Amino acid sequence: MPRGPSYCVVGGGISGLAAAYRLRRAVGPDATITVFDPADRLGGILRTERVGGQSMDIGAEAFVARRPEMPGLLADLGLAGRRISPTGARPLIYAGARLHPLPAGTVNGIPSAAAPMTDLVDAATLAHMGAEPSRPLSWHAGADPSVGDLVADRFGAQVVARSVDPMLSGVYAGTATGIGLRSAVPTVAAALDRGAPNLTEAVRAVLPPGPAGPVFGAVDGGYQVVLDALVAQSGLRWQGTAVVELLRDGGGWNVYDDEGTCWPADGVILALPAPRLAALTAGPAPRTAAAARRIEVASSVVVALAVPGGTPLPQNSGVLVATGEPLHAKAITLSGRKWGSRGNAELLRLSFGRSGDTIARDTSDDTLLAWSLEDLRTVFGIDVEPVDVRVHRWLDAMPQYAPGHGRLVAELRAGLPPGLAVAGNYLDGIGVPACVGAAGLAVQALSGAVGR
């Protein structure tokens, strides 16, 4: 029998594992923490594989270094020395069937001036951008328009297609017209709330005043290093089954898995994608389930390639693809250029799939590889012979942060009964730092509800 309280974490991705780790620190060594996940491995959409003899993340590959969650977690786990920074190589944008430098002075693709966009958009768009400060802006504090609608109105549709969409499709597997301003660029929304008279001034207000450090960080050896440490230091037990029902039992919960076993728990953290959360909470938390059903999701697929060393690739970190271009991929990451080559082969990642399409579900591995080689030929003018290939699909893994998402998440959390908490990439941000932060909030909520 367990020596102390018992907790269940449903979902073994980064959100669930971070929650288990934070929970262990909160409740002490005598508690039993069980993580339920029927997959063949823990980690969810974090996945490190050997490609061309090198470790390579083929899910999320980096974290925003300026946010505190990941540096803090790495330090707590004793992994601060494993943090690495990018080389400083800059990305390119493929628009108008050619490559362009990524414009300087943008916030998630939203520009702060017309001049840096000269190579990317036409003269009419440049004139429209230049006149933006002189046009009245109707704004009320708390507004959350889509990024695409606001930027198209203030700067023009070409800026959306060629600068903003390439950024947001890589983050959300969606388009700027489907993502809310407060989710994608909360600092710009806050600047407008504070009274910035136009979008140009709002973007300028949030740009760093001087040279900034690296935007992104990663982990030497890949995210698997972090996953292994979370599992070891949380002392969790992994149950390779799916949870199918939750029932209130006095002050606690009964958790039923798909083998018919009942697991009594003092508290439960649900670290599941929004569609699965909706199904599981329909009975015990119908308000939460209704909110979760309103969160749309997209699927994506990554093709990871190792190509011979010396392949003539540009000295850039990768290529973002503008909307409407005749390519299959939405982004190409030159991983060896971005993080520094650590082997004899060059590593590349091509990402496919946007909200509303079925590429990740319906396209065969052979077709995806053919598309990848075709796109490399089109973009770089080279034919490559891969020495290693990995294809991995992330189905329904990319929540769409539509306008009003913050209010929707507040409704979702408000519907949770005592002893039940949530974590996941559909809550406070899609990136790994936000997932770690949401896991910490779940543990705080659970600790406050069930006591110690």
C-alpha cells in the first residue's frame, strides 16, 4: 500500500512530466505519483532521435531563452551546463519564388518600419506601411483581434503573407488570421492597451533597446536529456494505459484506466491535448469540457534528413515559407547551421501541415520525402542524397490560439472541481516554457485544493 498520499497525472508529455516533478517537490517523498500514458515512450511531442549518427530533436527543438521557465528548470535538474545557444545564423524567407533576408526590427513578423521590408513587399505596400502612423487607429483596451486582420488593415496583406504568416505557421501550424494578437504578441497588445497611437509605435515600444542575447536555446543531447531527468527526479511510476473515466470519491478521485483498474487519488492533473481533455471531463467537469471542445487543433509532420557533409547549403539557420508559394513545406530548418555541426553529416528538418489540411494524416512517408527533396531543389537549387531519414507525425498536437483564447482558458479552468487541475500546450502558450509554467500552476492549484 502507498505510504502517503497518491496523485495521478494523466498524460506523459513535457506538461505531465514537469507536473510530476513539481508535484514531487511540493508533496514530498512519501507520496505516490502515477503517470498514465499508453504510448511506447514518455515525452509526447518532444522526441529526440539519432539521425545520421547525431542526436536530433524532431518535435520541438528549441525554447525561448528570455522566458524564465526553461533556464530555471534546467538549473533545478542540474542541467544548466547542457544548455546551448544558436550560432547566430539568421533565417531567410522564401517569397515571390526567391529567398529574402529576414527583416530586422520585427516582433513575430510584425514590422516596426517600412524600410527593412523593401526587399520583401511591393512599393504600394511600403507606402501603406509608411503612412500607417498618420491613420487613426480604433482600439479599446482588452481587444483581441486576429493578428492577420490587424496587420492587413494597418500594413497590408503582403506583410501578413510574407512576414507574419511564415512566423506563425511555424509556431502554431496555423495562419495569422486564425491566431489572436494577445496570444501571438501579447507585448504588442499591451502596448496598444497603454495608449500606443498606432501599430508602428506599439511594435517599436516592445523591441529591445539594444543588442539582445540569443532568442532561443536548446539542450545538448536533445530534449531527451530533460525528459530522463524529470522521470528520474520525480520518482514517478509509469502506467502504460489510457485513462477512460474520472469519478469523484469523497474528497478524492477514482481514476479508471482502459484495463478496468481503479486508481484512487487525492488529486489528479490532466496533461492531455484539448480534444482528449474534453472527452474525459464531460462528466465530472462539463463546463471545462465545453470550453475545451472550442479549442481547435492542427496536425503537422516533420521530415528529418541527414545529408552528406559539404552539401552546399547557405550559411543561414533555415527558411520560412510565405503563404501562397509553390512549395510543400512550410519551413526548412538547417539544423547544423543553426546549432553548429556536430558530425560528418548535415542535419535538416522540413515541416509540413497547417490548420485545415490533412497532410499529416493522409500523406505517405515516401511522398513526404519526395516533396522534401523537391523543395530543397526549388529553394536552394541542389539535389541531395539523404544518408538518413526520419518522418514523424504530430496529430492534433497544435492548438490554435484563436482570438479570445485567454477568456476561453479562464472559463476552462473555472469549471474544474477541487482536486482536478490541467496542464498542456493549449493553455498559456504552445512552447515548452509555457508548458512548464502551466504545469507549475496546475501543481499550485492542486496543492491548494487538497492540502498536504
